[in-house]
Amino acid sequence: MTDPTPPTDTPRTDPALLDALRADLARSDYTVEGVEDLLGPLAAAALHREEAVPALRATAGTTDPRAALVRAFVLGVDVPRAALERALGRLGVAGAQALGLVEAAGEGPDDAVRARVDLRPYEAADGLDTDPATPGTTGTAATTSAATTSAVTGTVDWWVASDLGELATGRALRTDHVLGVGGASTTLAQVTVRDARTRALDLGTGCGIQALHAARHSRSVVGTDISRRALAFARFNADLAGVARDRLDLRAGSMLGPVSGAGEALFDLVVSNPPFVITPRSPAAGAAGAAGDVPLYEYRDGGRAGDAIVRDLVTGVGAVLAPGGVAQLLGNWEVRRGEEWHERVGEWVEESGLDGWVVQRELQDPAQYAETWIRDGGTTPDRDPAAWAQRYGAWLDDFASRDVEAVGFGIVTLRRPLDGPPTLRRLEEVTGGVRQPLGPAVAASLAAHAWLDRRDDAALAREHLVVAPDVTEERYLTPGHADPSVVLLRQGGAFGRTVRAGTALAGFVGVCDGELSVGQIVGALASLLGVGAGDVAADVLPSVRGLVLDGLLVPVG
């Protein structure tokens, strides 16, 4: 499918110029590690907090080409043409202008050049083990630039373009702002399952980062977005990363609309960082209207009241999901007076007709939520106190109108069963630290659920299990007592789960080395404890299933 016509204020693609840009950025060591080395820990940490002064000081008065690139494309300050020419030796300022990346005041060496876009290095581990020469990437990107993949860690190094942010422009964001890679984007990239897929969908692709990750392990990817500016950035970033054009189909439209036509093939992976922010709506202006002067940003506001856009996606994504296919998305959900957080989301999962696993990672009260997203749009109480107060009040009024007491944020994983009704219903809160990337752990848990689903207790008794290598045991003893009062099984990776084990379960796990079957271990414990094997099985097997599901115990073979 032909890309939508790109707006004029977005970067443009040209194969020869992009080759030159990749080579220049790699030669200048414009990488995450290279930039942090240039800035030093203090300035790098401040920049992550959106504080520019230390980075401006660290990059002043040096001829290091990284400094010119950081000052122009991250900090948004004018740089002398000669300095940027040194950093972009092959592309040159003229080539950067042709790509729509910069604008120049003149052609003299001291004339100012200003970036039109944010262009910065991106690095993430997404859990995919693969060869650097990933099928579907162009040879140039895979061999001459930092747009490569580590065969050991699954770490990617790309450069990603987006609109300049508030840090660089010093003003509130435009409503059609194209966001770069933020914390939510990285979270989704790291929790997504990365086994081989035939056809993937990145719904609400934005600058295209999820599509880039999906292209590493999917034969073809479709990316959709309501914003044509976002699609233009996504195409630029895919071309810069070396994704073959025939493997990424970009389509304009809202939500599932662009992929719901007759004859459309189903997807076996859907990822989405949708515009899930709950923004006040004015009833007089309709569903898409803002309350008062609360602006609507395309990258975060889906034009629906409350959390309806996330609900619609959870309940509707099954229509485009192939049997065995997985959908993973981020979202917000309202917690209303008299309800637990999982009740509302649980209803959505039930309505979806899919296997469902929801992990709530954070819970904010309405005031915290309002502050977060008002600041995100560039309004602060010191810069514009009147607008701050008006928008704050609009958010609180909107939540009060629906009796919202809190807003949850989390990760939703859905799967269409290969056959039969859904059997996975898991809604849990995990607010502590986790070991990223989580994608392999999510994939392993989904596979473990399917494995357990096919085995009743009699079949499970014939299986052999081993303790996962990241599991440790902690025992707490009361002085003078030989037996521990508390036994904890701790998972070192993934979700970092801790399971309190009773005497029988601790004994069971302690001998899971793959030699004895589950049934043999249960029988041995029964003899040791002087109770019936049926009683031991009833005591430990439900917990054993939980340990297999969470990856603390692993089937042999």
C-alpha cells in the first residue's frame, strides 16, 4: 500500500542521503553510550529529567562532533554551520536540509543552523535473540551503521526522529506533536513477546518504534495512526533503520479501522501504545471536544470520554487476531467509587472472548494524574498559572462526574485460543521492580499456561520439573528451632516474584532436579510426612501449577 502523502513539515527520505546520514552518525559515535560519555553522569542524568543546563555546559566550547549533534538535535540550540558540517561530513548541512532535518541561516561557516526535528540515538534490549543480519533489513543499515542487533542480548541501536520537545523549543507542544521514544514506549517494546511471527500490527504507531521492533521477528508489519505527520516520521525512522519498504505497510486511520476491511488477513501479533490518556471532554463539543481550553494531543488523546478507548481496544482487538495470536497494549483505566481496580478491566477481558492477563503497574489519584498530563503538554504553574488552574479544575471535574477515585496504568496481554473457550484470566498488581526485558518471561508464561491447560493432575504427575536457575530459597529460623518458620522462594529475574512455601511445597521444590516425576516426589513426601499421597497432592499441586506458570519451575523436555 502506498504511504499517505507526508506533510511538508516532516522529514523526507532519500536512500543515498540516508546512507550518508547513517555513516556520519556512526562515525561520530552518536550512540546512547557515546552521548552519555560526552555529557558525563551528572549532565546525562539531568537531561533524563528534562533539565538542559548541565548538558549545555558539557557541550559548550568543544569541537567533538557529538556536541554539535546533541546541541542541535536534542537541546534545540543554534550551532555554527561549520560545527555541524564536521559532524555530518558525508551528508553535510545541505543534505540535512534536503532531508528536512535542519534549516540554515546562511552558507557561511559561522551562520546558524537550527534543527527542525529531534534526532537522537535509541538503545533497548527487547529480548529477541537473533543474528545481526536480520531477514528483511537492508545490507547498508545492517553492516555500516549502528542500526544493528546483538546476537547475545537482543539489544538494538537505532536513531529515532520525532518532533522537538518542550525542552528544545521552550514552549507548549503543538497538538499534532509527534512524540519520540518515552518510558511507556520502551516498556511496551520490552514486554512484547518476540518469537517468530508472520504478520504484526502496530496500532497507533507514532514515530514507529514498536513497528521497528516488530519488524525484527515478523515477516510483515502494518503500522496505523490517525496522524499523517506521525506516519511520515515512522517511515523516515524505518528507512533510517534499514527496514525494507515492502515489509512495513503504513496506513492512516483511527484504531482498528485501517485493518478491518473485507479480505484483510488476520494478525498473529498486535502491539499498541494507544492514545490512552483520560482527558476532560466538553459535552457541548461532542466526544472529541476538549473541556474549556484543555488541548487535545493526537499522540495521547483518543477522542473518547474516560477510558473508553482502552475498553474498545481490549474488547475489539480479537476481531483482527488470528488463532494463537497475541495482543499486547498499554492503558489507563478508571477506578470508580465502590469498585476494585480489577473489576472494571476484568469485565473488558471477559467481553473480549480472549485469554487475558492484566498487570497493573501504577495507581494514581485524580490530582496526581491531572498534574502528570498537564505538565506533559508543557503547561506549568509557574509559566502559566491561570491555564494550570483552569486545566487542573477541568480534570478534577471530569473525574468527579464519573466518581473516579483513582486511575490505573498497566499492561494488557490477550491471546486468541487455538481452539475452545478462553481459559486464562489473570489480573494482578505488580508495582515493584521487574527485570527487563519481560517479553521472554511473558512468552514463557503463556506457553506454560497452555502446557498446564493440557494436563490434569494425573498427567502432571507423570511430568518431570526442574527449578529455574534464577530461583533462590530463603529460610528463617527461630533461635533454638531446627525447622524453619518461614521459607521463601525468590525469582531473580522476570517479575521478581516471591512465594511463601509451606513444609510440603518447600520439600517438593527442593528435590525438583528432573530425576523424579511429580508423582514420585509427591509419594516420597507422603511417606516422609506420614500422610496420604492424595493429601499431599491436594496441598502442593495447585502451588506447583502456579510455580510453573510463573517460571519458577520448568518442565523437562
